[in-house]
Amino acid sequence: MNTVEPNVILRGGVSPYLTDSQRVCYVEDTDDKLKLLRGNRYEHFEPTTESEIHNGTELRVFVWVGGTKLAE
């Protein structure tokens, strides 16, 4: 079984489709912008220079910069 440890925490945003438990996750490239499909929209996050300790693990902080709806 291949288990990937979380390396980022997502801050901000108003999406009801992004739960607190989904805000701690693994991102392959922590220097790149992140676009998550949640419900009928994408939530956009950008990396910061900040980090925080969560359950003993240092996580890079990404902040919410906006959302876009899916094209119809």
C-alpha cells in the first residue's frame, strides 16, 4: 500500500464542498498554483512562504485566491 503524507494546508475560501479534513492534503509541486474541482466549481489556491505544524508535520500554507464555475 502506497501512502502519501500530507505536505500542504489550504487556508481561506468559502466553498461548502471543501471540508476541514480536505484542507490538509498532498500536492506534488508545492511551488505551483493549485486548482481543485469541488462541486460545480474550481477552487484556486497559491503557495505562500509560510508553513505551520499540523499533527507534528510541517505543512506549506496555500491561500485561496478565488473560484471559477465549470463551463457549461
